[in-house]
Amino acid sequence: MSLRLYDTSTRTVRTFEPLEEGRVGMYVCGATPQAAPHIGHLRSGVIYDVLLRWLRRSGYEVTFARNVTDIDDKILAVAAESGVPWFAVAEGNQRVFSKGYDLLGCLPPTIEPRATGHVPEMIVLMRRLIEKGHAYASGGDVYFDVNSWTDRYGGLSNQKIENMRSAADTATEDCKRDPRDFALWKGAKPGEPYWETPWGEGRPGWHLECSAMATKYLGSTFDIHGGGVDLIFPHHENEIAQSQAAGDGFARYWLHNGLLTVDGEKMSKSVGNVVLLPDLLDKARPAEIRYYLTAAHYRSLMDYTDAALGEAVSAYQRIEGFAVRAAEVIGAAEPAVEAPGSAALPEAFIAALNDDLGVPQALAVVHETVREGNNALAAGDEPQVRRYLASVRAMTDVLGLDPLSEQWSREGEDDLHLVVDALVKVALEQRQAARTRKDYAAADAIRDGLTAAGILVEDTPHGPRWELKRH
């Protein structure tokens, strides 16, 4: 079955057919870094990382662009309130975003363009729109004329223009021909950063930058544009309008991920329920957090609770536990152990991801394979253990969750961990010596002491193994 994706613009699940065979151009709206990333931002990053991995595993060469809106009303407001330069606000928070993506195992984009670095491209796009009669300069601003595009405007969000409210995106609404016209360029205000244009000094509007950057790196027409459902209107609607009015085909498939609430409520600073990455790291490891954010279907509304995160932690540890035990049995360093990217994937797993990136169904296949692998471990069937481990690693590699990958297998391997490992080995040697001399009371006391210290010991046919008790 070919890959099929839900396209917001047609409101149907469509077979994915790239513009150019074997190649995919994908643009995803990234951060406006006025603050550190919250769990909703992280979910979006993980979702499009899974799509990127699946496209590449399916044989496509993917050019992935994810922008940074490093100049915006919100950034300027934070800068004014905190007394920190606007560029320092944007740069500092963007570094936190990048660290968060890296910590959760997201592959880097091919290009991560910033709005402030693409003003020349924006000027060209505005000139094209003005020349075609779809934009106009007024009062130092440049606006898109929505009445010049009435036959198409509102198509993505399924709205009629007569039912739309004012764009309310400038303090100079009286300069507009129609209150629904949106700002392509905002005239300079005292104390704000600005760039020179043929229409005066100013800075980019929110929507213009994405059209300019997407077409610069992916071409006038490209395959996939992604983002959260909250961006459908007005941001993505306006991107389509200004790009197509200028003569570009723009995106052929529009993907939107669902939002994330906290205990049934929208995240809000005023409510005090914004969940940041450090909050999550107090409760789970990065791989477990990634599992949690990956497990729900990308289009679903996701409600964060500590209990739901705990369930995800347990689910990931079941996969991890099998992979670690299986690797110990067969010897993970043996050349005969297939690299996860080359092992065959189960047909049910492939079908699940090809059906609009059905990660929940794909994870069900992973867990069924883990159950079969555990049965093979119990039976001492090493060839079957090898086969199941290869399959689990291949599937979790696609999802960015391979427990034996360099990122996750080395998680927590610092100097303290090495010291603990050495001490536990001494204790286990003493326990084995007590069992050899049939002093079972002493052996049990050693094991109980380790358990009380948060160290779980499991006796296997290949000797005892230990792990730290997780959250």
C-alpha cells in the first residue's frame, strides 16, 4: 500500500505522489521563540520527525525546511518587558528549542531558515503581489488585498470571506482598504528594529516570511507543508493566498497535527498549567517522553496527564527490557546482528504508517513482536530471539525509539553510572558466592539491599543482570 496522508486542503486522505519521483520537499512551521518550548511544541517536533524518518525509510530523498520566526510582535513585547534586546530573546529561546529537539531524538532539518535572513526574498514577493494587483502599500505598511482573491481565500480553513472578522494585525487598521486585509510588511515604529524596502522602513509580517523561505529552498511548488491545527487560519490560509496570488503553486499537501491540552484545559500562563521540558524530565527519561509524544495519532487532540505519561514510561520500558535482554543473549556486537535501518519491517507495521502515519497501530505491532520475543527468550530459542530483536529495532528505528541506538543506549551513562555499575557487580559477585556455598539467607539479603537502593536484579540463564528502578 502506498503512503496516504490526510490533506487539510481537500479534507480527504490522499495517496501521496511527490512532485518529483524519489524526492520530497517538506516545510514545517517552526518556532516563534519568545519563550522556551512547551510540551505542545515538542509534540509537533516529534510528529514531523517521525514523518521525516518514514519518508526516508520509504526511499525518498527529503529536503526538510523548518523555519524560525525570529522577529515578531511577541518577541518585541518580551524584549520590552524584560529589558533584553529582541535578538537576544529570540536567539536564547531558539537554542533551548534546538536542545529540546535534540534531547528527544529529532533529526536536524536540512535547512532552518530565519525570517531576519530573508528580507530580500520578501521584498521580491511583495513586489510581485503589488504588480499583479493583489497587494498595496499604505501608511508605511504593505497589505494583501483579500478582495482580489475572493474566489480562493478561505479554501484551506473552509470559510467564506463574508463571515471572516478583521485581521487585527496592526495598530493602523484605518490604513487598510478592508479590515480583513492582512499585513505583509509593518512600518517601522520608534525603538523597533527595521529593514529598508522600496515602501519604507519596517519589518516582516508573520505570514510573508514562510512563503518567501519555503519557495526559496523548496521551489515555487513543493510537496508537504505541516504545522499545528491552530495555524490553519489565518497563518496557512494567508500563506496560500499570497503565494498563489503571486503565481506560485506552493504546497501540494497540507498536514496539521492536533493540539495538546493539560488535564483537559488549554495551556496558559494565566492558568499556570504550561508544561515545559524540565517538568517532564523530572518524571521520565527523554526516550520515554518521546514515546509518549509519539504514541497518539498525530491528528488527535492529546490531553497531558501525569498518569498518561506514566503509562507511556511503562510501555517503553517493556520494549527496552526485551531489547536489552535479547542483545545480551545474542551478543549485540556480533556482525550478524542487522543494523536497524536494513532489517525488514513487518507488513502490518508498514501498512499502519502508510495509512496516514498510523503510529498507534504501528506501536501495537511493536508490542506484539516484543511479546513474541519474550516468549522466545523464555524458551531459549536464540535464532528466534535474534529475528524478533532485529524486527523490533527496525520498527523502533523508524519511530526514533530504538533502545539500542547510540542516543538511547548511552542515556545516563555518565561517570556516576559507571561507579554504580562497578559497585553492583561487586555485590552480585558476593551474592553468587553466597549462593554457591548455599548461604541463601545472605544471598537474599544482598538482593534485598540492592532493591531497597533502587537497583532491580533479574536472574537469567546467562547470569544476573541489573537495572536502575525507573520513575
